[in-house]
Amino acid sequence: MKIIILGAGQVGGTLAEHLASEANDITVVDTDGERLRDLGDRLDIRTVQGRASFPTILRQAGADDADMLVAVTNSDETNMVACQVAHTLFHTPTKIARVRESAYLTRAGLFDNDAIPVDVLISPEQVVTHYIKRLIEHPGALQVIDFAEGKALLVAVKAYYGGPLVGQQLRQLRERMPNVDTRVAAIFRRDRPIMPRGDTVIEADDEVFFIAAKAHIRAVMGEMRRLDESYKRIVIAGGGQIGERLAEAIESRYQVKIIEKNPARCRYLSDTLDSTVVLQGSASDRDLLLEENIADTDVFLALTNDDEANIMSSLLAKRLGAKKVMTLINNPAYVDLVQGGEIDIAISPQLATIGTLLAHVRRGDIVSVHSLRRGAAEAIEAIAHGDAKSSKVVGRAIADIALPPGATIGAIIRDEEVLIAHDVTVIQAGDHVILFLVDKKQIRDVEKLFHVGLSFF
């Protein structure tokens, strides 16, 4: 596939990295020559320096015969104009744009072929807000991903000393919970993936990824670790777009406070939000945190645009007694550095956004792609089409499907029913199949599995 990526920042660079390793023809456009040189040295891609929305630059990048344009520059306006130019002058089939400003996103009919021709809109703030909301709804989870509109969830938890299943074989999970169907998709032990089998013994500190129907998640989590109580009191540091959206989404169910420096922004938030308490000040102000009873806080969320400020306020909140600390970190190099110590969960907007982008770039009928463990693995939701003659998966039991090494099928969603995958489970046309890959290099082989042969047509 011939893909033009506009913007060589964190998202554009990470996307180029993912796609270049999968034998796509990638061209990256940016005004920053140094950033392009760095990408060009590391990856097998073309680079073009210039303004992403200029017709001459797009032509230079190969827009005449490109299959897809992905506009992820830091400017919403540049991304929108680039899609318009690609549609009008080059008839580019698929145009994806990152648009952050909610003033654009809330206007119905703005993004269609008769107005601004964007086929897929990506809003990082929306993606990250949804991601954090899921973590709040499942206390103790490191990562929560929903499939088929929330019918099934993939949850990562850290196994703790004293957890009922720690030191036991995985097959005992079924014995302990005969009425709950679940599957452990992967285990990461000391940062190395382990493909789970019935005789695999869970150790303390293992990161365990399991999939189950939404109603069974809490019961399965209780087998891995002592269950955290449901959260009640939440403090958000930073009243920007993510802080505002999150408060709006959760204020009806939790006691929410926002700490924001800017007085004008504080007034806006007070007028806009219903029950959230808005405090003007710095989240790194020790006296303010003590005054607001930080020790009684269930979750402290640092969501400003400044990584260092987020890290420092999170460390302070934890020291002062906040039970759980989640920190938004834009620099991927910091994520592994801080997670798991005093900061419980580091949230990377780039990795969350990349998953949404990849779902639209993958071949085959891929509904969603989620980056796991800071990009080390992927969870994929694919739809099975065709029949036993034209498809490599339809009409076959899971044991008979030639999955690539390191890939497992975790669950199948059939209409409203969640079926946890077992060797004898037979895949039918229209099934949503949830796969887990510990090696991203196998993604092309997984896509091929879900291609339909010509005999189907």
C-alpha cells in the first residue's frame, strides 16, 4: 500500500515505524529537515521536506497514485486543507486526519465529501479520555481494551503475592471458576512474553492479559490479585481538553476535583461542568494538596501538557497519600522509565492514537487495533468473511487454523454473544475474532488469514 504520512512528530514517526516494517511504500512529509533525516536513517521510507498542505509538496510525495493520506501534523487546519487538496487534485481514495479542536468536531456535516473530505477523523483527546475512563471503571487494571462496543474486554493486571492463582497452574482457573469462561491471552514476565498453556504457573509480578465478557471481568481480576475497592474521589491536575472531557464523562458517578492554574480556564470549567469542583492553583503545591485531603483521594490524574510537571505532581501526590496515581506522558522514552514505581500507570497519548490509526490502515476487515505494553504487542479485532472454500478461517475449528507464531485467538463475538476461544470452537462468517500478537512482525500473516479468496465473489 502506498501511504503518505503528513507530520514527522511522535504520532507520525511511530506510525511510519509500524508501517515501514510491514512492506508498505511510506513517504513522510514535514517542515523539519532534521527530524526527517533521523527517520530516514532509521527506517526504509522516503521523506519530503515542505508544507504538508501545498499541492506541489503532495505531488512530490507521490499523491498522484497514493492509496492513503494520513494527516497528523500539529495543525488541525493544515491536516484539513491537506485532505481537501488530496481529494480535489489527486483523488486520493482514503484520507485520515487528526483533528484536536472540539469546535470542529462538534459541527455536523463538516467532514464529508461535499464539505471537508475527511474519511476518518482521529481525535487524540477523545481516544485518551475513553482510555482513562475505562481504567477508572476497573480498579487495579493496568490496561483495559473493549471490543465489539464493550461486549468483551481485554484486561491487563499485575499478579500480586497472595493472589489466589499465584503459584498455581492456569488450568486451575477453570476449576476455581466453573461458571466463568475466560482465557489468558498472554503473560509478560520480566518484560518477556510467555505464551500461556494449561500447565503455565503464574508468578507474582507477572503482567497477565486475559479476555472475558464484560460481566465476568471483576471476578477474574480477583483471582490474580486482591481486588481494589471501587473508586470514589478523583483529583485531576490540568483542566485542558482531556481534563475537561474526562470530568464531564465521570462527574455523575464520582466526586471529581480539577486543579487548574489559569484563572480564565477555571471560570470556563466552573460554568461548563455540573458537579466538578474547580480549584485554581498548581498541582505541585504541597499545601494545596494537603488542604484538599489528598490522602483521601482514590485516583490522582496528572493530565497537563507538561511531562515534567505531570511526573513531579504525581510523585508528590503519591508521597502525600493518594492511593493510585495515573500520569499522562507525551515523551515515549519516559513511559517505561516511570511506570510501576511510585507512578502506577503512565498513559501515552501517542500509543493510544496509533491503535486507532492502524485499524484504518490494516488490510483485511480489521475493526480495531490496540497497542499493548507500550507497543510491545497488539490486540486485533477482525471480522471473518466468506465460506469454508474462500476463507482460511471460516468453517474451521481454532485448532485447525494456521496462526503465525506468537498469535493466539482469545475470543469470538457472535451477534450479542461472547464466546471464549477453545480449540474446538468453529469460526462462522460474520464473527468478530479477537487476536493477540506478541510479535508485531506477524501482523501481515494475520491480515492474510482474513482475506477472502476470489471464489467467494
